[in-house]
Amino acid sequence: KTKKKSSAVTAALLKPKQERTLDQATLESQFKTGPQKAPPEKDTDEKIAARLGVLSALSALSSCRVDVDTAALELLAGFLLAYGIADTDDRVKNASRDSLRDLVASYGGTDPAITFLLPLLDKVLKDGIADDDALGSLSKDKIPQGSDASNRRKEGAVVVLGAVAVHLKGPENAEKIDKTVDMLLESLITPSEDVQASVADCLAKLMKKGNTQERIEDILNSMMQRCLEGDSSPVRRGGACGLAAAVKGSGIAALKKYGLVDQLEEACASGSSASKEGSLFAIEHLCTRLGLLFEPYVIVLLPSLLKSFSDPSDHVRKAASHTAGLIMSKLSAHGVKLVMPAVLTAFDDSAWRTKQASIRMLGSMCHLAPKQLAQALPKVVPKVIEAFADTHPKVKSSAQEALDEITTVIKNPEISSLSSILLKALTDPADNTSAALEALIGTEFLHAIDAPSLAMIVPIVHRGLRDRAATTKRYGALITGNICTMINDPRDFVPYLPTLVPDLQSSLLDPIPDVRTIAAKAFGSLTRGLGEEALPDLRSWLIDRLRSEEVSSAERSGAAQGLTEVLIASGNETVERVVLEDILPLKNHPSASTREGVLWVLTFLPPALGQGFTSMLDECLPALISGLSDDNEEVREIGMRAGRVIIRTHGRVHYSKILPILENGMGDSDHRIRLSSLMLVGDLLSMIGGTSVLRTDGNTQDDIRKAEKAQAQLTLTLGMATRNRILGEIYLARSDS
């Protein structure tokens, strides 16, 4: 019986279950939940961009002076208060607020406009709800609701109310203006810099309206107290913003009349961390609002500002850095001259904190305007680099941060791509200078080099020119010469000349010929790019080197080569005048060094000047012949070299001028002149005939054919009579005693 029961249970379990079925009505009843609202649309970047575009168009109405009547202004005000100022995106909100402020400032001065705007704004300030009636026929379905939207409307309405108050006139509106000023002052505690800036713009315009001037001292004291003793950074920044706006609206005299600068200086120097931060906020906003008018007070506040860089509080140091950057961006050229000595003096201080503050201030100078930046960087970057030799690690760290800050303003993309290599060369020049110079040499520059780029390059080039390796010196001289062709304004390079010219002069006197050649060409490029007036002492220095008895022949050669390049860069007229009036008269100078210098010039001038040397050929050849007969052997050697250079460069074309002088030299009583002239005649005939001096017997058939061809060429060029006469004189020279 038990076995039968188990079998029945097993059969029941294995039996397939019947499928459950539901009719359509039952199924639909399970999903009936009543009407549902569509989900809110998701905001996207495209939609935000579209709204910002509309607001840009509305802002352009006032700037383009488009006529906007009162009805249109009412519609725009209602729309922007309902939608734009309450927008959840901060960019849209700020743009809406500023657009409505500008529209009210431009078109809200009529009585109907004021009559409409004041009740509208009062209602928004009271409950934060938009006025549906002001929207007219516009849609009211998507107006932002809630406490956040109401708060945003209230913030914007305060700013717009300030713009309306500017239009209020007469003593009957004084109370409204005073009330508006108080509301604007209270709204400065809003933790939004954009709101604070917009409020400050309105405040500055209301400082001389209503009864504001009668209570300006109380306003300034209230803002100063909020600035220095506020509970939080936004509150202190709002106080600083209001203080600057009040001073801007009342006049610069308020700073001295109410002792504001003294209070700020004291708070910045010896106050609490909150007071220091607040005073720095005030200095920043005063500099922004007053511009050049605040510049004289910057010098007074600068020592306290420098000390703030080393404050234990991170907030104070951050505020000091931001304030210093803004001050630098506002300084004029005269202001830079006033500030720079104080900063450089602090750099030489023995206290490492003061030196660190000076370095940070120097780094902040990268925020200067382009013209002032170009003037300041030649002094700033060398000082920052000098700090890497300091023993204190925090000074070195500040120097690295300052250099990094300077690199952020580099506009040249090629230099920007090399910034890491250049920074390594600046911080560790011993190991990385050569690599940096090679990187610069290998870069193809498609954009002009700006002032910050120049400030990074020049110290590396300066180091390269002073290096012992000839390759590094060549690279340095090559870059120096090419810089003038890669900058927009050559005057940006002038402040670096006192640094680079002495090193380039040393390279010009280098024992290695290749280094001397590149240095000479660099001087020529500098003269061509900057003008000789930028290098006023260079030509006289080169001539002194030519005449000096204390320099070697190689150094004199470099001076002659440099003088040649400088003269050619100055123009052919300058070349001819200097050579004929200053150089050639020295051919009979008692000093052998001076005579050698003249011949060195004649060595380098013909190939460099090309056909321009032709006009001076008649005056230069006598000096050459005189050098060939000199008692000093070194002078004679240089004279022979100069003669061969002249023949190689001008002999084929101007043989008719050269050959008669050499003929006369072959018959001279001085045996040295006869020998040198004979050798030069041989070089000239070889050039004309297209042959070279034979080192063998010359009896081969090939040599005979070359000789016959040369004879034919000489006859064709010189003529039979001249050719026979010259060959006869050469033959007679075989019997010279």
C-alpha cells in the first residue's frame, strides 16, 4: 500500500502543469494607473548654447543703440526675470542678469519705464515669483519654480534695481535711492563673484546720487569692517568689492581722506589671517576699479603684499598670488619701473621667506601687459634662475613655480612644445644646455617668437656662448644671429644685448675658425635686424681689436671678419667710407699688428662684398702690395693670403686692373715684392687658363693637352701681346739674383 502511494505522488510531481491564461481585459486592468506627466526635458549643451546666443543678441541691442520702446522693454524685463535670471545654468543666469541691467541702463530712463519697473522689481524682491502679466502672450508653462529659482530672481532683481535707481532724479527720489543702495550693499554677501561684480557696477554709479555722499563715511567703514572681519571669504570679498565701488563712485580722494590705504596696509602686515585675506581682496578690487589711479598706492602696499606670500595660511598666500597677478596686469610702463626695484631688493634679502616672496612676485609679472612684459622679463628671468643656486629648498621650489608660471603665457607654439626641454636647461644648465640648443636648432619656426619665449631662450643661449665646447658655442652664436629674423618687434631683443654681446665678442675671438665665422655672421645679422644704433660701441671695439698688439693673429682675424659683416650689414656706402677713411690709411702704421689688421680686412671683404668690392679695387691693391713687402713675416703671410683671395674672387673678371699692378711688383727693387707678385701672377694665370699648379713633370699627353688649352685661353683672354709679355717677364724671373 505504501509503495502504491509513493508511485502516485511521483506521478503527480512529474505531470506537467497546466499553463495559466489571462484574458485581454484582465491583463489591461493590471496596468491602469491613471494619467502620467511627461518626464522633464533634460538640459543639454546645445540648448544652453542656444539660450546664450539669444542673450548675446539681447545684449547687443544696447551696445548697437537699437531703438527699444517701453512695451518691448516691459516684455524683455518680464521674460528675463521669469526665465533667464532663474535659469539653473550659471552662465545663462549671469548673462541674463547683465543683459537686463544693460537694457535698463540704456532704455529705462523714461517715466513710463520707471513706473513699470519699480513695482515689478519690488514684487520679485518680496516673494521671488515672476509676474505672469509681464510675459504677455509668451508661454508660462516652463517658468522655473521653487525656492532656488526665487533666490536667483532676487539676486538678479537687486542688480537691475540698481540700474533703475541711476535714472531716479530729484529730492523726492532720494529715499528710494538710499533704500536701493542699502539693498545693494546687503546683496554683496551673496557667495557669487559675478553677482558681487554686477552689484558693484551699480553701486559705483549711485555714490553721488540721493543722500549717499552724506553717509559715505559710514558706508566705507561698514564695507571695511565687512572686508576685514567677515565670517567667510565670500563675505570678505563682497566687502572688498563694495569698498572699491564706493571709492570709485566717490573719487580717488576718498582713499586718503578716510585713511583707507593705511588701514589696509596695517591689516595686511599684522592682522589675523582673515584680515590679511580681506585686505588683499580690497587691494585687488581697488586696483581693478581704479586702474592707473591706484598705481601710486601699490608702491606703498607692496612690502606688505610681499610678506603675505610667506603667510602660514593657504588662503592668504592664494589671495596674495592672485592679487599680485592682477596688479601686474594693470601696471603701466612707469609702474613697472617703480615696482621692480622694490621686488629686486627683496630678492637680495637674507631671510628666505622674503626672497621666496620676491620670486613669487617676479613670477606674477608674467601677467603684465605685452609691452610692459617685454620690458620686465629681461630682468625677471635671470633673477629667477639665480634662485636655483639658493640653499633653501623652498626658494628653489618657488623659482620652479615662477618659471612654470612664465611658460604659461608663451604664445609661440614651437617654443611651447619645447618648454620642458628649455626648463631643464634653465634649472640644470650643466647637463642640459647642449640638448636645448640642439632642439632649438632643429626646430622649424613657423610663428614669431614672443617676449616670454625670448626670455626663456636667451639665458640658454647665454650659457651656450660661454661653454667650453666649440659645438655649443657655434649653436649659441647661430641662434643669436637668427633671433632677429624670428621676432615681430626687434626692439624686444634690445634689452638682452648687454648680456649676449660680450659673450658673442668672446666667440668672435675664439681660436677655432668655425666659431669665429658664425659669431661674425651673428654680428652682421644683429646689425641688419636692429640697426647699428643698437650696437653703438661695436664698430669701435672691432677696430680697436684690429689695432691692438695684445691680441693674437687668430683674434685679429675674428675682429676683421666681424667688422666686415657689420659693415656690409650697414650698407655699401658705409663699407666704402669706413674702408677708405679708417682702414686703408693704417697700411703704413708703425705697428705691425695694425698693418696685419688691415690685411685681414682685405682678406674677408672681397668674398663677402662680392662685386661691390670692384669700386675699391684700385685703392686696396696698393695696400696689398705694401703688405707683401713688409718686414714682419706674419704681415707678409696675411698679405699673400689676401692677394690670393682677391684673385680668386675678382681675378677672372677684373684681371685688367690686377695684372698691371702685379707686373710692376715683378720689377720692384724689393725682392719680397718680386717674389710675392710672381706667385700671385701664377695664381692669376692658372685661374684664367683653367689649370692648376702641376706637382709632377707634366710630360703626359693629358698634361700637354691641358697646357695647350690653357695657352689658347690665355691668348684669347689677355691678347697675344700681353700674354707674351707676361710669359717673358716670368722667364726672366728665373734669373733673378
